[in-house]
Amino acid sequence: MVGVIVLDLFEAIRGRRSVRAFKPEPVPDEDLRRILEAAIMAPSAGNLQPWEFVIVRDEERKRRLARAALGQMFIAEAPVVIVVGANVDRSSWRYGERGEKLYCIQDTAAAIMNLLLAAYALGYGTCWIGAFSDHEVAKIVGFPENVRPVAVIPMGRPAEKPGMPPRMPLSKVVHEEKYGNPWGS
Amino acid sequence: MVGVIVLDLFEAIRGRRSVRAFKPEPVPDEDLRRILEAAIMAPSAGNLQPWEFVIVRDEERKRRLARAALGQMFIAEAPVVIVVGANVDRSSWRYGERGEKLYCIQDTAAAIMNLLLAAYALGYGTCWIGAFSDHEVAKIVGFPENVRPVAVIPMGRPAEKPGMPPRMPLSKVVHEEKYGNPWGS
């Protein structure tokens, strides 16, 4: 077995950060393959797997994506940018509006979470970007009408070590039996 | 340190299953705490953390949730059911409609993916359920208007070992530079 890396799940979940500065070192296809294989292990409604991934390495296309993402130009500095799309038809043919507006967004988000963790386990930084012009991103990577862009993810060896952004305590977001009853108190 | 468990991230991602049969053995709060702490490590748009979790153990409330989930009665057999909500206001005050319809759904889905993996690492089975009456579920756990139920998750020691549902190959869902160009071929 090549490239065995053991990283405890909880360490991965706690250690992953949103990285916005990258070294130019390229990302080999073999690493991308492991990362994408982890992504598609996410569960999906009816196992319909509405995800699509476009691997972008072309410099000019990365710059266009960065401009479409409201000018977040650090995106273009990553050696790879992954554009994730939700193939709406794949969910909606069975689930109608709930497939289109809920499941295909959730399923692709679950795949993205796996992708970020797997990338981190292999030593890559990523940033999940959701602020962009859907129309522009779809045009840049050639998504047809039925594929909605849901994330733009630059990936590369991190050139910064961000701290952990603060989290609200569990006492604020976990409830017992009914919303508003503090949990475990 | 109590309860150190090391489970490789990739093993966790590959080994997690959707479990629909549970042993009655209770889930201690300490395990729930580790699982929920993993959940809230997910990234969120603007770090706004729109997630809410309601821990349900009451038998009658679990049965009502199962009925609200289109009669999937196995839900009521799990010792714990976690209802996840998206606190829409928390995302929309800054991001408007994109916060309401995209970010808060994605952010809660990312937290759920972490939750499923962490539960698996501690030996629990889970099932991410999205098919339910929003109105009924909100009523059962007392969500106010601004909290949208996004998932119902039964959790317990698994009483079945499901196989892995088939996945579409990467060649079908990964594209190079433009949608439709097969990747790495």
C-alpha cells in the first residue's frame, strides 16, 4: 500500500482550517483521487449522488473563478481549484422540489466536508467558498442548466497557519427534548 | 485522557454506513458531547454557525418524530434521536437570501457529516433522514419560526451491518477544466 497516513478522525476534524494562502507546489492526481474518493463516500438522499467536481489548474481559468468569487484573488494562487456542482436533475427526478432545494445542497455539502477533511489529512489546505456569481462560475466551467455551482475550493500546500475561529459553546446550540431547554445541565 | 480512540480519517469515511436498526443500549452524554463538539467544528459561512441540535430520548417524542418522518418507525427504536435545525436568521442577517437558501443548509450539512463520522468513530450507527414534514418536526421539538428542521438522525449501537451502497465512478462525476472533459484520462 502506497502513502499510508493515519490521522485520527477527531484530530482531523479539530485540526482542519480554512486556508487562504498557498504554496505553488502542484497537487498530484494520485492525491486528488484519494480526496475525491473520500468526497463521494458521503451519504446522499436515495443514494442519488448529485455531486459534480471540476478540477481546474489552468491559470487563466483560475483567475476568472477568483474574479467570479467577488474578487477573492487568493483563489487563483492555489495550484488546484475544485468547483463543486449539484446536479439538480439527479435529485429532483425522484424528490421534486425537496430534492432540488434541500437534498442536492445537503448531499454536495456532505461530500465537500469529507473532501476538506481528506485534503487536510494529506497535508493540503482548502477554503470552502460560497460567495460567487452562480452564472459566472457555471459559464467558466461549462456547467449545463441542470448543474448548479455550490462551492469553489482552492487547494494546495498551506502558506499560512490560521488559528481556530471561535465557536459558540454547546450550551447555546444544543437543547434537550425541546428547543430552548439547555442540554445536560 | 479518557477514552482515547484512534480511527484513521479515511477508514472512518469509508466505514460509515446508514444504519436503520439499533440496540436499546443508551448513549452516554459524554459520548454525545464528543460527537457534538466534532459537529460544530464544521466551517460555516462567515463563521455564523447556524446549527441547532435537539437531543431527544423521550419515547413518545421519538415516536412522534418517526411518524413525522413519513412513518419510518425504526427512528423511534434508537436510544437517541438528534434533530438538527438551521437557524436561518443567523445566516440571513448578513447574507440575505443566499444565507437563507444556501449557506445555512450547507453549513448544517457539513456539521451533520462531522457528526456522523464522529458517531461512527465511537461505535454508533446513525442515519441521516431528510424526508419528513418540516411543520410537524418543528412542532415536536419546539423550533421557532426562524429555525428550519433540516435532518432527523437516530443514533445508537448498530443492530445491523449494512454493505456499502454502490457509488458512481469518479470518471462520471469528475471533470478536467470544463464539465464533460473526463478527468485524468
